[in-house]
Amino acid sequence: MIEKKDSEAEEWFRREAFEQKYLTRITQEYTATLATFHEKVREKKVALIDAALNDLSQRLRDNPAIDYGEKQQDILKLKLARHFKREDHINTALLYDAIVETPKFINNYNGSIHRLFDIHQQKQLMLIAERRKRRAEQTHDDAYKPYEALFTTSSQKYYMARLLNMPHLEEESDYIRHCVGNSDSYINKMKKGQIEILSFRNVPTFNTEKTSSIPTPHSSL
């Protein structure tokens, strides 16, 4: 029994030592990141980091589903510093939503805020498509069927969507001012498998107050 207690105590001290070493490394990285800021903007950048951290920390602590302690706060602070190294603003409401959606982001030293936003946008596109699909099934209205997203460009700014039905073609025609939705010719060829019509679109930036339902067409192929 005594040997078991000694073993458990050793394991506890080992974990504590590792955790402290990890926190020290994060603190050192944060200091090193601040040192890369130009002297003229360093004070302003630190103020931006602190303001964003305070806002997010209050929200995260109030969320019982999120584990938010000293480690998570230090990781978030470091990632905010990395973000503000190149940026001058951040949408903390959007970042909070993205963290709640992917809480492991504040438990891991690696990973940027930009990448988290990219993942969040992709998940939102999937959710929108699923909602539109359910709406189409409930109403039997093709207008609600989601576009089929084929791939996103490496810049994460655009993606290719396959148009699937007449409402899609009509919407495309209204926006781009061309003929694909003005007759049955194209839709009939699509149904026969003779052609496919793709739309090269902007990846949407989601409004935190009200989620956009349809990505904006950029051009059509």
C-alpha cells in the first residue's frame, strides 16, 4: 500500500513538473514574440492582446463546457500575440465561437488563429448545406438544396461549387447576368449527364449576428 502511494506521488510530481515546464516554454515564446514587434507599435499591440484576452477569458470561464485554466489562458495569449504580429484587429465574438466549436485549440501549443477561422468557416459551410438539405426534404422545394462544394483554393478565399438544379441556375443567372438559368436547355443537359455547371465562388465571411445562408457567386464556368 505504501509503495503504491509513493508511486502515485511520484507520478503526480512528474506530471506537475512537465506541466510547469510546458507553461514556462509558452511564457518564453510569448516574450520572444513580443520582442519581434516594432518599438513604435509594441505598446499598442500589447494593449490589443490584453483586451482580446480579457474579453475571451471572461466568456470562456462562463462556459461550463470549456476547460479554461492557467494553461489554456497562456496558450491563448501566445496565439493572440502571434496573430497581432501581422494583424491590427480581431473579431473576438467569432473567435469565441470557433474555440467553443474546437476547444482543443486552447489546449495545444501549435495552431494559428487564421487556421482556426478557416476550419470554422468550412464547418459553417457544412452546417448551412445540411440545413438547406433538410429544408428541401421537408418542403420538397429544390431551391433549398445545397450546392455541392468540390474544393477550396489553397488561399482559402474561393471554392468551386457544382450547381445541381434549376433554382441554382436561375440564381447564378441573376447574379452573373448570363443565360444558364434563362431556359430549360442547360438543366435538361445536366439531367442527361451531358454537362456540369460549376461556379467559382468567394468563401463567405460569416456575420456573427446572423449567419449568411448562401456564398456569393464570383463567376461561372
